[in-house]
Amino acid sequence: MSDRNVWTVDRIESGVAVIVRDDGERVAEAPLSELPAGTREGSVLRVADRKGRPAWDAARLDEELRRTRLDEAERILRRLKRRDPGGDVAL
């Protein structure tokens, strides 16, 4: 069992987490109660496969990877804002 699979919590609705695998090809739902304590929207999880299915009960939060991704997104947003001339868009 390896925890190579990286999943990100997209949203939480009524105690159920909607989670997207990094390759973007799989979306899953898991009860928040089965995920590590502290899991929230935007959390990055390392999840092992067990019999071809994610082992949510063995998932680990990867706070370092979450922070790295957030920092990269903020850098991209700052770069895009510098290129924005402002004003309304004329069609």
C-alpha cells in the first residue's frame, strides 16, 4: 500500500467531502468523519489505495504541499494582476 496518490478537497457539503485526484480524472466523495482531523476545503491528502480504492481512513494531510500550491497560485495571480490594464472590457 503506497500513498502516492494526491487528492485535494474541493468542497464539503453536509459532512461529505468532495475530493479530486491530482490527475483530474477522478472525483470521489468521502464522509468527513473518515478523513484526518483538520481536513477542510483546500486540504491536500496523500491517500493509499487498498484493493484499487482510496483508503480514506489511512489518508494523511500534506500541509507542506498545500502551502506550496497556495504560494504558487498567489504568485500567478500577482503576475496576472500586473498585466491587467484595468477598466471595463469593450466587446
